[in-house]
Amino acid sequence: MAKWWEKFSRSQLLVPLSALLLLVVYNLFRDIGFFSIILATNNDGNAVLQGNLISILDGASELAILAIGMTLVTASSRGQDISVGAVAAVAGSVFVRVLRANEITLPIILFAFLAACAVAMLCGVFNGTLVSVFKIQPMIATLILFSAGRSIAYWINGGATPTVDGPLINYIGKLIPGIPIPSPILIVILLGVLVSLVLRFTNLGLYTQAVGINEKSAHLNGINPVWIKLISFMVIGVCAAIAGAIGVCKIGLINHEKILLDIEMDAILAVAIGGNALGGGKFSLKGSVMGAYVIQALTTTLYSIKVPSTSVKAYKAIVIIAIVVLGSPMIKEALMQFRDKRMKPAIDKLFRKTSDVVESQ
């Protein structure tokens, strides 16, 4: 048990799990029913799970998806892609443009999604080329599409904000009949499992970390840093396309100015809260996804205690700064020293007493 505690205290998941635990404890003391879940019936007569917990999981879906891509870009390029919100708007506009040009059927939806992925991946290749070939700092390189992306999304649909509607659109953005869990939650799970399997059964994860830790050493060991960075930016492009499609299907239209606005900042914060170094190298996808849920849980908590919507960002910034600072290497080292000198003897003693009681019984 003591070894388990020592291993966990050094884990990348320590910060996001601690933040989630604090939010859970606070909300349970404030309102014991905060995390209650009920099975209700929606306007279409379908059973659906409702409650704050479901709202948090559903509301953070797009952010969690973008956090996965942002983690890989951060790990490989030692920088962040600030254009993901704009690229998602571009992909969403392509998605809507294809849907409106045809009758909305399942094959057309798949084709529209593939078209959105292709455009978003081209945006990723553009960003990745600037970063990997021309050696431009990632945040500066992606500033181009951050500035121009929403204008491109505006031009794709001729300056309009067209709507899309139909049962299949609702299935993607809201609910599949017979399954009471909102579809975006299922999409996050599916994507997370898929990316985890790719990283587990290929060398992509290892190569991404190697390039982020030391690009020159990785190159000397036969790894092509240019390709690894390009792949990371193409992956975040696909993530942006998925998030954009979900955003469109949730509200049934594309608003190039509002869709996923400012989400790139939350995606970067999710990566930081997840215990990942923003300077690249070792990464944890689980930590980043947890970081996304921490941000959404914090937002939901602030709204539940009647914080005005105009003040939510300020309160959220204060709390997130505290979380990020507590997770910084300097603070972590100080806490480790405190743990080894003061807490470890007490914890070891507690575990020994527990073991003695169990053995005596």
C-alpha cells in the first residue's frame, strides 16, 4: 500500500484527480444531490439520463476530443495549436455545405464527415509544415489559421448561417433512441479507445515523446521528426473535424463566429491540468481528458452557485491558475520533499497498523 501511494503521488494523474476530487467533495457538501442522475423522457419520447454529471460529461465532449489532439501536438512540437477552434469552424462549415447539397442520409453524413476531416487535415498539414519544416514556433505558426479560419468558414457557406435538421443529425449531436446516454459521450469514449489502441500497438507514442524530449537524438536514432510532427498536426485536424461536426449536430446549424469559440485556450489548459509538460515530451491522454472534465465541472459548479455568466471566465481563470501552479515542477518538488520528511513516516505507520489489524483478524 505504501508503495502504491508513493507511485500515485508521482503520477501525472495526481493533479487532475485531485482537482476532480476537490470539486466532487465541495459539491457534495454544498448540495448532496448535485451528482444525482435520473432517467427521464425527452420531447421525442426517448429515455435519457439527466443530471449535472451527465451535463458535465456531455458539455465537455468537444473539449475532451480536442484535448487528445492538443496533447500529441504539445508532446511532439513542444508548443500548442491555437487554431483548433477556427479549424473546427472550417470543418463544420464543410460538413454543413455537403449536407445541404444532398438529401441527408447516412452515406451522405459519412461523406460530409470525411470531407470535413480532409479539409481539417489539410489545415493540420499547413500548420505542421510551418512548424516542422520551417521551424516556426507552433503558437506563431497556428496564429495564421487562428486569425483567418473563421473567415474561411464564413466564405464556405456564402456568409450565411445555414441550418441542418433530421433524425440522423439528432442521433449524432443528441441521442440515439434506445441508448439513454448522449451520443457525444459515446463518441469521446470511442475516440479515446481508438487513439489508445493506436498508441499501444504502434510506436507513434514512443516516437512522439522521443521527438518532444530531444529532437536531435530522435533523428540520430532513425526517427523522422518532420513526419512525427506532421502526423500530430493531422491528428489534431481530425479531432477538430469531429468536434466541429458534433458542435453542428448539437445545435443544428453552423455559426462560424460562435462555434467552439475560445475552446483552444481550454484545450491547452486541459493538457496542463492533465499533468503534461507544455514543453513537450512525456504525455498522458487520460490526464488531458480528465483536465477537460475538470474545466467543465468547474464551469458547471460556478453556474450552479449563481455566478453571473460575465464573471465565470474570471473565476475559472483564478481556480485554473491555482491548479496549474500547484502542478508546476517547483511546487511538486517541494510537496515531494514535504511528503518524504513529514507525511511518509506517518503514512507508513498507518499502513503497518492497518496490515496488523487485518492479519490479527
